[in-house]
Amino acid sequence: MLEEFAEEHIEPLAIGAWILGTGGGGDPYISTLNLRRLYAEGARVDLMDPMALDDDDMVAVVSKMGAPLVGQERLGDPVHLARAVEVMEDYIGKRFRAIMSVEIGGSNALSSFLAAAVLDRPVVNADAMGRAYPEAQMTSFAIGNLPMFPLSLVDVRDNEVIVTRAASWKWMERISRKVCTEVGSTAATCKAPRTGREVKEWGIHDTVTKAVELGKAVLDARRRHADPVDAILDHEGGKQLFRGKVIDVARETTGGFLRGRTIIEGIDGDRGSRLELAFQNEWAVAFRDGEPVAMTPDLLCLLDTISGSAIGTESVRYGQRVTVVALPAPALLTTPAGIAAVGPRAFGYDIDFRSVFP
Amino acid sequence: MLEEFAEEHIEPLAIGAWILGTGGGGDPYISTLNLRRLYAEGARVDLMDPMALDDDDMVAVVSKMGAPLVGQERLGDPVHLARAVEVMEDYIGKRFRAIMSVEIGGSNALSSFLAAAVLDRPVVNADAMGRAYPEAQMTSFAIGNLPMFPLSLVDVRDNEVIVTRAASWKWMERISRKVCTEVGSTAATCKAPRTGREVKEWGIHDTVTKAVELGKAVLDARRRHADPVDAILDHEGGKQLFRGKVIDVARETTGGFLRGRTIIEGIDGDRGSRLELAFQNEWAVAFRDGEPVAMTPDLLCLLDTISGSAIGTESVRYGQRVTVVALPAPALLTTPAGIAAVGPRAFGYDIDFRSVFP
């Protein structure tokens, strides 16, 4: 039920998580340095099968929060993530059996490991998104209508806040987002504690392993001088949407989010067309020549055409040669409740969800 | 050590507190309706001498927070103030012996009574300002360098937040202000719990009685058809600064505060001059023909010339006949530490404090 998370899994986890981040959640690079440092100091983290949790175990759900452009990872992250967990333990008066990340996409995939390495707990092989999303209510736990409070939030300056009750998921998001913005748009949070039963029922399972395997597929393709983009598509059952060159990027950090759009001019089979990717932290909707062709909850990924590395909404820039792919979403997200929580309308687009995976 | 706070003290408390509010803190009128209703339902509140507290008693410090223009009192206030106290008791795991208001100025003078009536506790005859001030760090407890956390904040929608740690009083103010603004610029808060020893050492004592006596002096003058403004000056040892007519008001609600200025054109002995009153929730500095003539921490009060009623920064309007008076500040506020915390520079005016009471 516990297996050691070997040091050689850190790199593939980061590569896979960054692809599953769909442009958001931040590049996990600094987090890998942090985790390697903790491993060098002797820390080891065990990975725990969610189905091995007892019903009344308590699980901490951790997350760094903030706009990707601002919320660049810091070397002090492990301590603050661990502190957010400790603040929550003090508040609820119970010890967490294990720690999980709220999202497997982007650097938060490693947040659970950083907190776990400091606190010597296992990481649950699960998350609550199966990818990355910008808002608190965009989780499997919210879709399952589980309580959204309490939430602890810790910043780098020694400020600590607990939202002990919220009128709704949206209010939890509004309040915690405002605190996060005020303390500099980056904070470590411990979300509403979950029971083992809740994680078993509503968690998105085995996503740590999924990210590691995806990362391994990319590394393996590079080693074999094969096409990493093809390897990603094969491994995930994805579809290539567009290939071209980035010709325009517009973005602004507003209300604690990074919002904007990227325009790609087609090459090869896509010559003569343009793809626009609209984003709020993550890529949300792809418009081909003005028509929506792919959208959340399908995973839209912007990949470097040569290396297959993910490109983030905060780092995409003019001139990059890119391939846009769609990967299938976790099944829960494509249910009616899932689409209501994370479909295009949740991002302000008046479009009916249509999957590219019929 | 306990004496019942009689129902006939409610009106003079409101009148006195509104004068001591120096334009801010909100008109206590709705709070008096709330307290009368609770009394009609059988509640009675006892007033407790702060010196009767045991050193290790715990005292809740309550406050409604918000911009006066928005934070109009609501009929539901007692429940939310009591809830803020209960959230804090749950968090610290201790029962409060008594409740006090953070500020005796404006409607918060009654906040302690509203919470106390719901929770059946005594009110401490003390506050932490001896008047009203807009920011969390502008208290005698901050001047005494006491811890500023935890703080609980409750809104009308069922959101509850605890700031469990803050890097400084300013950070506590910034974070709690942002949450307050997000939930609609009005919230009930329970500030950092104080021990009996801290209240005895750093509270501003007997200010409930002071406000009641001031209100009684005004009511008595009105009954005798004497001049209520003179009665206020006599009772408090105050000075008349200016008499005239309001000719201009500029205000905006920004960052959770009401800021602006009022211009008064002189009559009688002040004919030919103008007085400008600058405010941030409360009147901060008076400029006579451009020269600063009175300033915080001296209490600047704008009074209706006929009735002696206080006029608030949120309700002052063109054409009112007004008298501006200064009342002496609590001694602690005119010490160097007091002036640093609440003097003109704390409000952004590059002026050395000069009292009108040499």
C-alpha cells in the first residue's frame, strides 16, 4: 500500500505534470530542485494508494495559489506548504495520515511531495482535478458537493489565515483569492481536509503515476530520437489539433489570475489557418479561424514541437514552434456536473461543451 | 464590580459615542434599535469595571468593520457580532469572561453591548481608542505592542475567516481589510483576545461611562434650552475651532475606507475664513485657510450648531450649519508612541502634531 517514490521519478513527474497542467499551474522546475534538495538531505516520500486509506483517515490537500507569472516558485516553498498543513492540523486538532495535491497539473503536482518530505507523511496517489484549473471550485471535491472549508493560507512573511466557513465554493474562492492577492499573489494553502472515504469516492485516482508514466514516455522518445509529441499522443490517446508558430501573445495579471490569448499561425497541414488559445491561468478554449474546436474539460496542451515540452501561459512567446494537442479529460469532468463546474461556461464562454473525443 | 447597564443609558451612550466618533464609526442609531429590541426581549447587560478583571480572564474585543457609507448598520448585527466572538472562542478553546468594544466612537460603542446581550456576558467599561480610528493598528493595544492575532471575521452570508497570524499590525490591517472589502465592505470582527491584565494595563478605561455622561450633558442642555455645543465643550474641556456653513463635500469609498474633505465657510467670528476638514473614515486634520490648526489625536468633532448632534463623514452635506470643536485626546495617544501610531503622519500628512490643548 506504500511504495517509496524513488528520486529518479522526480524528473518524469515534473515533465508529465507540466504537460497535464494545460499551460497553468507553473513550471515545476524549482519544485524539482526543492524536492531533490530534500532527498539529498535524506528525506524520502512514500506514495500511497488512495484505496488503502481508512474511511476516517484525514488527508491534507495542499496547493500553492497565485497567478503563474507572479507565483514563480521559491526555494522556501517546502517550509510554507508544510506550515499550511500544520496550521490546519492545529485548527482541526487532528493529525493528517497523508497529503495530496489539489492538482496534478503544473508545479502543484510536487507541492504534496514538498510538504510530505518536510512532515514525513506519505503522498496519496491522487489529485482533485486530473490536470490544473484556476479556481477553488473547479475540483472533483466541489463536483461531489463536499464541504469547502476550512482552508488555511500561509504567506512568506508570517501571515496565516484560516477561512473557517464559506457560504459557497465561489465565496471560498473569492475570499481566499483576495487574501492571496493582498499578500503578493502567491501563498501556500491547505484546502478543506478530506476523509479517506471522501478521497476514495471523489478523488481522481492514480494521477501521480499517470504523470510519471507520461513523463517517462517523453524522456524515452527523446532518448530514442523519436517524436516526443507523438509519444504523448500515443501514451494518452490524444489528438493533434494544430501545428504552427506563435505570432501573438496578449496577457494581463488581473484579479489574481493570468488572462489572455495566444495566436498561432499554421504550418504544414495547417498552413493558411490560425488557432487562438484563450486562457485563464490554463488554456481554456481553442478557436480555429474563429470557430471553437476544442475546449475545457478536454486538456488543451501547447507543446514545443521538437522537444515535446509543455509551454505555459506565462512563458509562451512570439516565434515558438508549437503543436497544440488535446488529451482526454478525467471521466468525472465530462459528466453534466463536471461540465457545469469546469466546462466552457465556467470560464465565461457561451459555448456548449463538445469533446474532441466522441 | 458589575452594575446593570440601564435601558435609559442607551440613548445618551449613542449620543456621546457619536460625538467621540469624530465623524466616523457610523451613527449608532440602528444599533440602539437593536439593543432596545434585545432589552425588550428580556436581555440585560452588566457593565464591568476593567480593574475588576482577573489577570488571566479572557476579554473579547469586538468591532464592526467597514467603510461608514457602506457599513450602515443592519438589524442582524447582534447575531453576527456574537458569532464572531463564538468563532474566536472555538478557535482559542477558552470562554471569554467579558466583551469590550475596540472603539467607543460611533456605533461600535454599542457593538460590545449587542454581542454581550446575545451571549449573556458583561461589557468592560473600556475601549482601545477612546474615540474612533479607521485602522486596526490605531489602538492602545497596538501602541502597547501586544500581539495582534488571531482575529475572526464574519459576514452576513455565512463566511467566516480567522487570521491566525500576521507579520505585523499593518499586515493584519491589510489582510482583514481586504477580506472585509471582498465580502461587501462590512463585517463583524473579534480582534485579538486580550487578557484581563492587558486590558487593565493598556485599555482606555471608563470610556463607556464617559460617553454616557457626555450624552447626558447634551440631552440635559437640550431639555434646559441651553446650547448643547457649549455643554459638550464644558463637559469635555474642549475648544471651539470654527463655526460656519458646509459649502463643499468631496468623498470616495476606496480601499475599504471613506476618504475625502469637507469645506466650511465661516460665520460670526469666523466670517471671511474657510475651514477644510480632511477625513479617512474619521476627521483627521483641520486646515484653516490652508494652515493646519488641529489634528489627530486631538478629537475633531463636527457638530450641528443647533442640536449639538455629531455629523458623520458619511452624512455631512452642503448647507449644514456646523460648529467644529476639538476635544482632548486620551493621554496615551499623545505620547510619542501614540503620535507615531495615530498622529497626522499615520494618515499621510507631513505635519508635526501640535495639540490645541497646550
